[in-house]
Amino acid sequence: MIAAIQWQSRRLFLIDANDTSKRSELAETSRLAWSPDSKSILIRREHLLRCGFYLDTDPPGSLEVVDIATGKRTFIPSSQCRIWDGAIGWLDRTLLPR
């Protein structure tokens, strides 16, 4: 599968690599990161006015995990209005200090 963002509309599509005419829209986002097992995609979501109003820059966003098989999205509460523009990704918990 290929994940692609249509930049003007910020729509995230999942495209079948064997038949590119087969595609499904998953979410609206400006950033994404595949999970290491390729079963999920982490996305940055903007919430219109929920995080404030910004004139010169995009407002902060939040993170959601999209399950590839079902399309179900899971909001990560600790990320609400804390994700600014830039790269996002997954962290291996085994790398954290104990």
C-alpha cells in the first residue's frame, strides 16, 4: 500500500501499489508516519479553532492513529493542541530509560 496526501485539500489516500486505480480516503492531515508493522498510520490533525486562532501560522494540532484494515481513528488525548508543524513518528518504548 502507498499512503499519499493531496496537498491542497490535505486528504490522505491509501493506494493499492498493484493497482493504483484502487484508492480509499482515510482522513484529512498534513503529516503522516507509517507504524513499524505497517498496520497503522499516525497522522497530525488540525482542529479548527479548538486550539486557538492563529493569523500568521497554522495552529497546533493533535495526533490520531488510523488503523489500515478498518479505517478506525484513535485520538491520542495527551497530544491535543501540542503538535506543531514538523515531522511526526513512532517511538520504540524499549529505547526509553527505565
